[in-house]
Amino acid sequence: MGVHKWLIVFVVVLTVAGCNSREQVAKKKTPLADPNLPQQASVKLMQQGVEFLNQKDIAKAVVSFEGAIQVDPKNLQPYMVLAEIFMRVKSYPEAIGILERAITVFPDNGYVFYMLSLANEGNKTPLPAVLAARRSVELFKAQNNEDGYKQSLSLMEALIKTEQQKQGPQNLQAEAQKPKTPTVN
């Protein structure tokens, strides 16, 4: 019976020890993920992207900046740098796509709309260019950003003037091609 008694004590001790372990595990707080990790990862990817740009490796730079957006979509900087890269290599549709993604996250940022206007101008899509410039003007005015307002207003006026000049000769050509109706004296 002595062995049986020890066996029962051993089982009870193990059970109690196991319960304590579970309680201790339940009481232990699991460390929460550092909320700064996405920002830190984004910064590292952006630094990597800048290094690739310095090496003139545009493809790898684009991948790095896209990665920065993926890990921290609330960081405006990689959107703007990517848009600038695409505009410099005249990949305007890609720049427009990046800026439209940025607008979904930063709908009240006048600079995003200003850049979108420039990208649309480069893409030869004048109406979206004027509309983005107009939105940029509205945002900068509402935010009392005088420099941004003036810059956006100048861009919008230049876009409108360019379109009017393009349409002016067309209207003259259309007028010249109209059949002349005889006038009765």
C-alpha cells in the first residue's frame, strides 16, 4: 500500500503543479507586438529604396518602396517617392495608380492631388489633370496653405489655358470648314 499511496500523492502533485502552470500561463501577458514595427520596417525599406536609386537600379527601388507601402500604408512618403520615380521615367499610368491609392488613405492631402494633376498632365489626360489641380487648390485653401494654394492655382490655370489654346485652332478650323451660306443683300 505504501507504493500506492506515493503514486496517489505523485499524481496529485503533478495535477496541482500542472494547474499552477496553466494558471501562471494564463496570467502571463503575451507581449503585444510593438506598434512601431510597421513604421520601422517601412523606414528600412525606404532607405533600401534610396540606396537602389543611388545605384540607378529603378526596378529594385520600386520594389522597396512598394514594400514600404505594404508594411505601413499610412506613411505618405513612399507613395510620393514612387509617384516621382514613375513620373521621371514617364510611366504616367503607374504614377497615377500610386497617387490614386494614396488618395484613398490621404483624401485631404493637397500635395497628393497636385502630384496627381502633374501625372495626368504627363499622361495627356487634361480633364483629370484639371480636376485634381482644382481639388488641390480647394484643399490648400481650406488648410490656409498659401504656398500650396498659389502653386496649385497656377497649375490649374496653366492647364486650362493650354486646353483652350488647343481647342482654339480646332474651333477656327471647324469654322473654316463650315459651308458658307450665301447672304442676301
